[in-house]
Amino acid sequence: MIDLGNLTIKKVHEAFKSGEYTCTELAQAYLKVIEQKNKELNIYLEVYNDVLDQAEDADAKFQNGSATLMTGIPIAIKDNILFEGHIASSGSKILENYTASYNATVIKKLKDAGAVIIGRTNMDEFAMGVSTENSAYGVTKNPHDTSRVPGGSSGGSTACIAANMALVALGSDTGGSCRQPASFCGVVGLKPTYGSVSRHGLTAMGSSLDIIGPITKNISDAEIVFDFIKGGDTMDSTSIPSDFYKKNTINKLVIGIPRDFIKEGVDPRVIANFEESIKELESIGYTIKDIELPYAKYAVPAYYIVTPAEISANLARFDGMRYGVRKEGENLMEIYKKSRAKGLGKEVRRRILLGTYVLSHGYFDAYYNKANAVRKLIVNDYKSAFHKVDLILTPTTTGPAFKIGEKVNDPVKMYLEDIFTGPANMAGIPAISIPSGFAEEDGKKLPLGIQFMAPHGREDLIFDIGKKFEEIRK
Amino acid sequence: MDIKGVEKLAELARIELSGDEKESMLSDMQGILGYVKQIEDLKVEDIKADYDLYNVWREETISMADFSKEQLTGQFPDSQDGFLKVKKIL
């Protein structure tokens, strides 16, 4: 019996090499868990029917000596990442029958290495949401407490790792969608530096913010997956080579805490856990400093102008014409209007209309241009903070996972979930959520997470401190 | 923002909304716009961002696509002789 709860990529690779178990046996172990629990938890929208074939090919690679670290590693992918020949519906009805005609660059890399792609995980429709409740295919339940949300929009991916249904998963992060659900599910979620991972084959939501990120049980695995998927790509003009940003040496690492920003609306249990985490970091020799991020509180309002604007443009292609669902109508215009009305969910339609508004004549300057200018203020905030400190630390969320149905009818309440995560996307800097403890409620232990943010390109600092924090948290 | 405004936006976005949906959309949008307008107070005239944006170009080259025509045409909701079929345009 393979102990799925205690695996790491390195452990698994050694086991494959030594013959302790095969890629096929490991894939079967995960498929068994999926068979037992997926119906209840609704994590995978689809488990691919060729998983064991992929595992067989991976086993062959170990036989002929061409295996690498990612060979045979069971990985789940978010439903908005294109895997050729497989459905990629972005959690939406409008793409329920859409079969990807090409591989995302990250998928191509995984396939070349012989990773075993198990299936596509549930998500908020078109990555819009913080709970996976906006999925057109039903909510995913948090494995720690099935009456609660797993977070979103990569809720399926984070619940997948928490429920031992894959070893690693891929999510996407535009406003916090890898980190917030990682925090709710007690796993690691990394948002890499904007441009460091190719967006080719990631269904676009907010193109100036979107990035694919790894969801894993531990920091080492997040580092391995990030190193594996990163890199410039000619198919994505916004992608950058891994050495794009200068890495200056740091002698004694200083962590900055924007205390003013962490006061309002935060659950006292999160504050207590956060203070405890700070003490633990101090106890292993890190210097803590108070910093100010005066414009951080404007990040989320500005985000909810910039993102809907980009969404309204990116989702114009879903028109019932060339692929996806087409609803009948008397004329061309009716087909557009009915296909989009029936195929797109409420939150998606809300954001498209909002985006149309902020980009329209007479409002463009006051909203979209202003929000982009605010973005510059935020970037400058972080640049000056990083002159004084090397990393910035906040809680990932304002509270533990909330109950299913609790916030879904209040858009602004949902948007406020991004308060700590949104700024990193607006600035393009890397950020990670690391499990930091639990809040007890209704006899259940609900995971909490802390978030480290680093300057552009400094995932290395994040991984380093992350591993040390993991050790002391054990 | 009023109902006429919501109707205009729905028209531009090519999305059909029922009467109830328009009302609901109006109230949601008023709430959201109320929340985001706090950036109005910020002075942004003299900001210079510390970074340079530039266009990334590539040479136009002709190369074979790594997917087949059938992968695309096979997904047309309606087709005839391999062509995409749509309602009258003109």
C-alpha cells in the first residue's frame, strides 16, 4: 500500500528508480482514491481514459533509461489549461464540448517528460471567483470540511492535492486563484512572477495578470514543478527568460510586515496564527520590520476595473460560432445573444458588462486609465518596500474557508477575499501561500495560510524561506 | 447606471438578459461600481512607473500548424462541405 499522504516528487522518483513501485501502480493508487471520493467532493470534472496508458509509457522510460524527475508523476490540471484531444471547458457550459486542438506549452513540457496527466479539475467559471461556486458543474467540497468551499478559482486543484487525488496540480492565478484556495485547503500554492511561465494554452481571463502556478503538498515540490514549467516561449510574447530579472545577493534577509494593511476585517484567529508565525520566523533568526504599503488597499478596487475590462475583450470570442455551444436564433445577432446568455454564468456576464462599461466612451478615462495608473502606484509601493526589506509577509486570507452559499450572492463580499492576494498580481511579483496552522470550528480543523511576496524573479527567496518555515511548522 | 444603461451594455456585449436579470444586474453593478470608485480620489497625474513597456515582435514565417484542419472543422456547430455555416450576414 503506497502511503499517498506522505509522498514527494523526489521520494516517488527514487521509488520508481528502485522498483519499489511502478508508475502504473502509483497511478492506480490515485485512481482508487478518485473512485472512492470524487463523486462526493466533485474535484475532477473528468478523469482521462488514457491515464494507465500514460503510466505505461512512463514505466517504459524508466526501463530504457530516459526518465527524468517529472516522469510518471501524477498531475492534475485546471480545466482552463489546454491538453490536445481533451475537453477544456474552463468550468463553463459554453465550452462543455470544446476539445483542445493544441497543447498548452506547460502541457507539452509535461508530456515530453512523461508525466501522467490524470484529469481536469473543477474551477470557478473562466477563473472568476473565490470559491469554485461559480463553476457551471457544481461546487467542489473542501476535503477538510465538506460543508465549506475549497476556495477559488483553482478550488478543484487545491482540493485534489488535499484529498490525495494527485501528487501535484496546476492552477492559474490572476487575483489570488492559486494562493487563496491553497490556504483554504492546507496546501502550497505558488503564483510565479508574471511572464515566467508561458500563458500559451491557458484560456485567457486577464491577460496582463494571468499566470499558471503549481499546487503541491510541500515547497520542494512547488520548486521542482516551477523550475520545470518556467521559461520564455515564442508563442507568448509576454513571457520572459528565467534570467530576466537581476538577482542581487542578500546577506541578512529582512521580512517586512505591512501592519496597517492587515488590521481591518481580519478574523482574530488569522491574526493570532499570523503573529505566531512571525514569532517562529524570528526564532530562527529572521529580522522582522514594519513597512508601509500606502496604495495596497486600492489594489482590489483597481483590479475589479482592469480585470473586467480585459475579460470583456478576452471573452468576446465565445460567440457560438466556430466551437462550443451554439443556441438557436432567428438571425445572427440572436445566436450571439442567446448563446452567450445561456452558455455563460451570472458572474461571467456581470464582469463582461462591467468591463464593457469601464471601456466605453466617456468612462474609459475615469475608470480603465485611472485603474492602470493606480497599478503603477502599487508597483512603486512594492519597489520602495523592497529597498527596505527582502520579502513581505501577510496572511493569505482574512479567514478560514467559509461555508458553501455564505458569500455567493454578494459580489463585493467575494471580491474582498482577494484583499491580500490581489496586489501581487497587479504588480507582477511572485507570491506563495504556505500552510501555517488551523482554526477550529464545528469540531473541524480548518487550514490557514501565510503569504510571502518577493521582488520580480525572486522565487528563490520564497522557496528558501518556505522550506525553513515548513521545518519549524512541523 | 440605470436599466437603460444595462440594456445598452448587454447590447454591446451581445448578451441577452431577461427582465429579472436586468434588475439583478443593475443592482449588482451599482454595488460594484460603488466599491471601485474609491480610486477616484487618487492623484495620478505625475506618476512615472519604474519600468519600460515595449512591444515584442517576431518575424512572419510560414510553417505547418501542429494541428489538423479536422480538429477545428470537426467542432463547427453547423457546417456544410467543410465550411462553417452561419445565419445570413448581409
